[in-house]
Amino acid sequence: MKIEAITLREIQMPLVHFFETSFGRTYERRILLVTIHGEGVEGWGECVAGEDPFYSAESVDTAWYALEKYLSPMLLGKELSAGSDAPGLLVRVRGHRMAKGALEDALWDAEAQQKALPLWKLLGGNRREIACGVSIGIQDSPHQLLEKIEGELAAGYQRIKVKVKPGWDTNVLEQIRRNWPDILLSCDANSAYTMHDVSHLKSFDRFGLLMIEQPLWNDDFYFHGRLQRQIDTAICLDEGIRNARDAEAAIEHGSCRIINIKVGRVGGFSEAMKIHFVAQRANIPVWCGGMLETGIGRSHNIALSSLGNFTLPGDVSASRRYWQEDIIDPEVTVHRNGTIDVPQATGRGFAIRQDLVDRLTTRKLTLQA
Ligand code: OSB
Ligand code: MG
């Protein structure tokens, strides 16, 4: 497919409920969307960078800059046969993985349409449905958190993950376990602890958690290995895994027993799949993380989650948990047994609500070949 034009666009969408992690609270998302135009096909990608550089160094604005000045020009006018062509063409740019991921995923999205294949099939997936969990942010009070958990369990979600930080951890986990001793429960610290907290983290073992996600520094796996040898709870790395090399090194070093794969964090589907296979060969289960995506990123996450080693419930959940109205049709819904159907239609399997996208757009730039 010849890349004729690339459109960058920023949309603004308020969250149904604020989302708070150890690094801050978000009420409204600013989201960068990428559209690749070529030979009558439109491929869409969503950049998962946040409004601020708090989860990683990237933000909406750094991604826009990288996409406008460097990454889009590297693809414009090129004759590309597949989404997997993108990483090689973008390799000269260091970092900016979320920006690259948006572009590469748009290309896979276009490729699936052009080949009239469902995206998940193009990626090599084989699941008909994916298992879903939810990530629940820090609330104003533990009571509010318990109410939220009750609602999500009633909706059928298979695993509850709560955000933790010093001061909002063992106290809330204690209360959760008192109410629900047997549910699949995990926690995510987004790097809120240090090696001074080892004995505190060790005390989480009593909660029988499925995992503790990224307890230490965002760029570390050396000390996570040291921590993993001192606690029974499985460590899951999120921020710390940037690529398949990291995954291999982290596994070899014993830094984690589980990996969270986010397609944007690692720079696109090609790298996400590599990580999936590295983990599979080492018997390390993976699951698909979320970044408060609109339906576009969400549909891509569903496709990725259909691969064989995504054996744990992910953070990919229903559109209505995030948005009053999602920008895809139909929106993503979850069955009472906590699963999402993998769509059988070609491409991403969800149509773009173009009118709604246009109404939400706050800036837009089309780059021509
Ligand atoms: O660490 O997984 C994370 C959201 C924003 C940034 C980082 C994370 C998250 C989530 C939310 O946990 C997952 C979701 O529901 O999309
Ligand atoms: Mg995380």
C-alpha cells in the first residue's frame, strides 16, 4: 500500500469517573489519534501517551512532535506491504515508542482491511473471547473503593486490580480480603516503592495476590529481581519492559514471573508480539494492559489479547467504564462471565464514529506524501 497521507488529530474526552494512580489523578483525557490514508483504505492508530510525562517520558505533545517532524515523514510516499514494515523504517528515531506504536498500529489496521482479514487473525491470534479484569484507581475513601469493587464483580469481571501507594495499600487490601477472601486480586504500584520498603512489600504476601505490578522504579529490573527473591507474591513488570530484549533480560534475571504487555508502551504490534513469544518460551504468562484508551486502542488491545500466551485476564474492559459515548460502533461490551468477544468482522471489527470524532477534535494536521 502506498502511504498517501497521514492525519494527526487530538481529541478531548472526559472520563466517566476520574482515574488516580500513584503518580496522579486524571479527569479528562487528551488523546492523539493517527490515520494513515492509502489506496482508498484508512488505518487508525491510537497513541497511548498521557497528558503529562508521569507514566513514562512521553506525553501527547512529545508524541505529536515526534510524529509530525520525524516519524510520519519516514513513511509518507513509501510503498509498504505490511504493518511489520514500520519498525525498520522508524528505527533511526530513538525512544518515542508510544508515538511509533500509534503509527505502526494504524498500518496493521490498514493492512487487515486491505487483506479483508480480521486484525486478530492477521496478528496470529486464535481466541474467540478474551478474559477481562478491571483496574480500579485510588478513590477518595476505602469505602468508595469497596463499592466500586462490588459493582465490577457484579458485572462479571474476572480479576480486580487496585492501584496502591504508600498509605493506600495494606489498609485497603485488608478490607478487600475481609469482604472477598477468594477473588483474583492484584495490585499496581506504578513505581511507588523503593528497596527501603522490602519488608512492607513482603507483608503483602498475606493477601494471596495474583501479582504485584511494577512496585519499584519505572526503568528498573535489576532491583525487582532482588525484591522477587525476597517475596512470595509474583512480580509483574509493566513500565520496566520496553521491548523483547528487556523481557528476555528481566526473565533471565528473575525480575518478574508475569509480564503486562501494552502495545503502545513497547512501540507497536511487532514488538508486543515479540515479547509475547519471548515470555511464552520461558513459561511466563502475559496479559494485556490498558491506558484508558478509546475504542480504537481498545479494539487493538482485543486483537492482541487473542494470542495464545495471553492467559491471564487483562485490563481491557467495557467502553462504558470510561466514556459516556465511545468513538467506535458498536462500543466494547463485556459478557456477564467477564469476557469480550473477539470480533469476526474484517479489520479492527469496530467502525469509527467519524462525526463524533470530528466533534471531539481540538487540533488536526494532515501531512501529504
Ligand atoms: O499502570 O496499568 C497502568 C492507566 C494509565 C496509566 C497506567 C496504567 C493504567 C491502568 C488503567 O492501570 C488500565 C485501564 O483501565 O485502561
Ligand atoms: Mg501498570
